[in-house]
Amino acid sequence: MQTGFFLTTAGVRHKTNKMNKLKIAIQKSGRLSESSQKLLQECGIRFSNGTGSLRSAATNFPVEVLFLRDDDIPQYVEQGVADIGILGENMVLEKNKDVDLLERLGFARCRLSLAVKKEDSYPGISFFNNSKIATSYPRLLSEFLNKNGLKAEIEEISGSVEIAPGIGLADAICDIVSSGSTLLTNGLREVETLLTSEAVIIGNRNLPPSSKEIIEKLLFRIRSVKSASENKYILLNAPEKSIDRICSILPGMKSPTILPLAEKGWCSLHSVVREDEFWERIDQLKAAGAEGILVIPIEKMIR
Ligand code: PRP
Ligand code: ZN
């Protein structure tokens, strides 16, 4: 990174300097905060966590982590206060800001759902006509109501939405459901799903090339961490005559490694197997004559 000036496509003059750091916004506290920090740490980025201070510069990578309310992250990224943000897609869709979706992260999966009191009978979405619904997602909820030709009053509240029906504030709620335990403890029942969501990375639309370069490095690391968690390393022993069949079951990253065993006519085979295909492949391998199968977690997977 050189000191100097450059012009963006919009003709805006930006100053760059050697100390240019990428500002990453993550959730200060909540469903995503721990896993977002863990992801950055697994990418080898060292920073102190946000207890007390709301910003922390990494010691070994050109980034600064900002600890913010997830509700505010889309706006800050749009304005360029943060360059990129890690947050739930649900929040990105609700806030509808001018930002780019850079990567889906596959964790913090949840849904935005409507829930009613568990003792209420539910005839279908007509339940919501002329009802009052508490939510922190007024935009997505009114979109759903309009699409279904329903008229309801939206009570916008910023947190603890699940308490609303119990205290007589609303007839129903529209909120994030992950394990469902918050609904359960508050005597509510999920009846409609508006959308499903996962953690994503969003980015500012006018980033200078120096920031894009850091983002590319970061995304490369994130993808390596992600594919490692989606795959397992597998070792097994097999008679030589079964090797062709076993290779077709375990294609590996390029092709499996095959090493001779001390016992004549036998080999050891090393490969990689996808986590979601794991059990199915194991059954096929056993049927093909594989023995002594070892399965080992992968820490990083560089493609
Ligand atoms: C959501 C939601 C519930 C909880 C549901 O909060 O508001 O409180 O998660 O999870 P469960 O089904 O596993 O019990 P979130 O962390 O998204 O953030 P918020 O406090 O900003 O609403
Ligand atoms: Zn929040």
C-alpha cells in the first residue's frame, strides 16, 4: 500500500496511506458476536475482544474491529463508517441499505417467523387480519402482510419482543427464531416463516482498491476456514483389488493418496470427504472392503 491519491469510478478523490486499515463491524453482544469473533480468530487475526473498548486494532493483519449493535451495521457500512460488516442476513434485508453482499458464512442460521400464544387456535394467516403484531422487523413484516392482502397493526419494539403477547401489548409477534427456546419459554408457537437467514458479510459500495485487496485476503482465509469445517480427512486400509472402487467413492481434492502397507496386497488410502456426505460414504467404503477407517478434523483447507 502506497501513500497517494486515487480516483474512484464516481470521481471521488480518496487519500490513501500506508496505515490503511480495513474496518470490520461485528455485533457487540448477541447471537452472532461470539461466532463472528471466532471466525476472525480462526483466520489468524489477533485482536482483543470488545469487553469495554468498542474498537480493537488487530496486531497482525491490517484490520480494525468495531463492536456495534447489529441493527446499526447496515447503515454504518453504507456510510463507510465501517468498510465491511458481519451480521445476520435478516438485518440486512430489514434495513435495505445500499451495500454489497460479499459472502454467505453458513453459521447463525435462523428464520424470521410469526408466532402466536400457544393456547390460541390458529386458522391460517387470516388470524393476523385486524390483529396487532409486535416486531423489530417492521419493513419485512409489512411486506409479508401486503403480499398476503392482510391488514394488521405493527407495534415496533427494539428488543424482548417475545414478552409482548403475555403482557397484552400485542396478539402475536414477528421475530427471529433459532433453537425456538425463547418462544417456548414465553408460551408462544411459531406459525408462519417469512424468511430464512444466516450470517453474511456486507461491504461498502465505494471501497478503494487498497481496501478491496485486504478484503480479498480476508475472504480467502474465511473460505479456507469454511471448507475445512465442511470437510474431514479420512484414512483407511484396503486390499489392493478394492482400490479402484474406493477411489470412485472418495474422489478427494485432486485424487486420493495411496501408500503401500507392510502387509503384501494391502494399501493405505488418504483422502477428504464432505461432512454432509460422510455417513453415506462410510457405508459404501465398508461395503467396498475398507478397514481401520480413521476420520480427522481439518483445521484449514487451501484450494
Ligand atoms: C433473537 C430473537 C430471540 C432469539 C431467539 O435475538 O430476538 O431473542 O434470537 O433464539 P432462540 O430461538 O434460539 O431462542 P438476536 O440475537 O437475533 O438479536 P436481538 O437481541 O438484536 O433481537
Ligand atoms: Zn439486535
